[in-house]
Amino acid sequence: MTSVPVQLGRRRPAATAPAAHGPLLDTHGRVHRDLRISLTDRCSLRCTYCMPEQGNEWLARSSILTVDEIVRVARVAAAAGITTFRLTGGEPLLRPDLVEVVRRLSAIDEGHGPVRVAMTTNGIRLAETLDALADAGLARLNISIDTLRRDRFAALTRRDRLADVLRGIAAAAASDLRPLKLNTVAMRGVNDDELCDLVEFAIAHDAELRFIEQMPLDAGHTWDRERMVTRQEILDALGRRWALTPVAGRGGAPAERWRLDGGAATVGVIASVTAPFCGDCDRLRLTADGQLRNCLFSSHEFDLLPVLRDTRASDRDLDRVLRACVWAKLPGHAIDDPAFLQPERGMNAIGG
């Protein structure tokens, strides 16, 4: 069986074919160990930087991967060296079989040792489901929170649900899941006056705040670089409150980290726009409808759905698609290139 990527843009073909076995290595020497798995494109919020309030076109239910299909892809990926699965959306807590997904993924061991299952969530419904998820094997949590003010939260997300998010964060802080990370998209004129408050809130909940530069991934394609708060601006604001000491050993992690006043508390910055970390990227993404993406900003995808739903296809066929996707990975996302085109899918459909 052969696989043909779904072309959403132009790309350069690989010079030679990928290896048929061994680690997931691309043509730039990067070994891939992290698979982000989107469980749904639906969300309980309508954040202004992600999707419009109304008129969203959702993925057809028939195209959404089943639990068996997700686990099959994950097994093949783990056999090829993937060690971490991060569950994303949309909002993964909207998936009714989420606990089963976590339980089955956390049980995977394909010869490289047990995998770790993490999740990124907006925190709504987390308080009610956290114990079951932890019992199923969830190891780590990232929770999104962009403001501590109820009026701003309602305006930013178009939903008055801050109290639910705060309950979810409190439940996570009371759990054994560590490290606990809180994600904040820094936006000019929206929440840039709350940066230090958000860090102090995270510290109070035994969590690390990670600021994220706003990226061109909104469904409406309204991203404006001028509204983005840059890495340097974030560090300048924090530096007026704390002495920042860089933390060494970043590896392939997306966040640069700093220690605050020489103590145990840390803060991170994910600067995908002004200080991209593409040279050390070890991540792949699987969308809820079975598309493999080798970059968050990729303009093309590799379609796994026909392979998964062909009774004649084997795990070796899935492995070939996986390796072809990794092999086609470009050196970087080129956001600063004048020819850069924003992905057609919004962040909710790609998966964080």
C-alpha cells in the first residue's frame, strides 16, 4: 500500500527515502519522541485568538478517529520511539470516552519502556473528571488560563466560565500530577498588565506559568503581529518584579525557562514567533480526523484515515506513513518569511 499526503500547499520533496526501521529521524537529524493527539475539534470556549463565536464548521463525526484507531496509531508510533502522548483538542474533556483513551494509551509498551500520557485542557469539567483520569494513567497536565479577571475572561472566551477553570486548577493543584503547567497567551491591550499576577497565581498553585507568543493559528486568519506581546517584552515585564536566571537543559522542550529570584519557582516562555526552536523540535501531531502533521504550521498533511479503515492494511503501512511524514519535515516554520502562509486549519482543528 502506498500513502499520498493531502496537499494543502507546496513542499520540497525529500532527497531520499526514509529508513524502514529505527528512530523517527528527519532529514535534519531530529529524532521525534512526542506525538500530540487531538481528540476533537470542538471546544467549550470561543477564544478570540482561536475561533469565531458562531459559524464554525466542525469535522464530520464519521471522520473522527475511534479509540481503537487512536490506540493503533499510538502503538505503531511507540514502536518507532515515541515516548510521550499529549492529548489535545479542541477541548479533550469534551470527548466522552476520554478516560478509556487515557487508560489504553498509558498501557502501551512497545519495547522502549512505558509511555507517558499528558493532556492540555481549558480546565472546564476537569474538577469532575481528574480523579478518574489520574487513576487511568494520566501523568501530566497543562491548563490554559489567559486572565484572572472574570470580565476579561468572558470577553476573551465569549463564555462566563472562569469559576469552572479555577476549580479545575485547584483540583489539579491538589492532585499528584506534576509538573503542573498553566499556559497563557500574552496579548497586547488584553492581558499584558496581568503577567506578574498570573505568575504569582501559578506559584500559589504549585504550578509553572508558561507564556505563549500569540501565533497565526486563528480560524479567522485575523492574527496581527502588532498585537503580539513578544518574548523580550514578557521577560522585561517579569524582570521588573523578579531576578530571572536561565534554566539550562531545555532539550526539545518548547519553553525556555527561568528561575525566579534564585528560588524553586520557575516561569517559561514559548516564543514560536520571535525565537523559534525548530532546530530541536521532536513533535508530531495527529488531528482528530486522522491527519498526520509534522509541524504546527505545516501546509500539508498525511492522511492516515484510509489506511486505518482499509481491512487489508497492516501496521507496517501505518509505520510507512509515519516515517514519510517525519522525513518530509522542513527545517523550520518560516513565519518571518514574506511568503509564509497561515495554515488553513485553525488551532482547534490542528490540535495544540
